[in-house]
Amino acid sequence: LRLFFTGINHETYANSNNMKEKIMAIYPFAVTFTSIFIGLIFSIVVLLFNRKLEAVNNFIPIIFSIFLIAASHSLFAIQSRYLVPMHLLILITLSYSISLVVAKSGFFLRIISK
């Protein structure tokens, strides 16, 4: 799991003197954890619930390749920078998953009909 998000640099955080430096130490973790790691989990859940759609089948190779590359890199020292090229694939699946959720909610249909 550690491959999918950047950790907090404890030395930088401990040595920071003000709130701005603490936020700068936490920021890489917050961004990668929320957009990449939670985005991957959200995408998998949404795609599993919508697996009857034909377009969802196009994302199976993408998810498989993400996990295959993550598994092959898990044998080495755990560094999230090894999976940076996979972040694009995760963001693609996340954007499609969000569009599925928004389309099912009828959000835009309610806006247009008003």
C-alpha cells in the first residue's frame, strides 16, 4: 500500500518552526493519499458496482497493470516514486469513476431541467 502515496518526512515535520513548514511537510502525503490511494480504492469500488457496463471492461487491463507493476515493485525498497507513471492511469480511472457516479445521480439533468 505504501507504494501508492508519499510518506510524511518526519525529520522535516519535527524540525519545522511554524505552521507553514508543517503544512509543507504534510502536503505531499495529503495530495497523494487522497487523490491516488483513495482514488484507486474509489475507482475499484465504482467499477465493480458498474461492471455490467461495456465501457467498464476497458478499465480492467488498466487496473490489472497498476497492480502488476505495484506487485513487481513491492520486492524492492518501498518508494512511492516508483509508481509515479501509474498515477496517470489511476487518475484516468478515477475521472471515469467520478463521471459514472455523477451520471447515475442525475446531477446535471437536474441542473439542465431548471
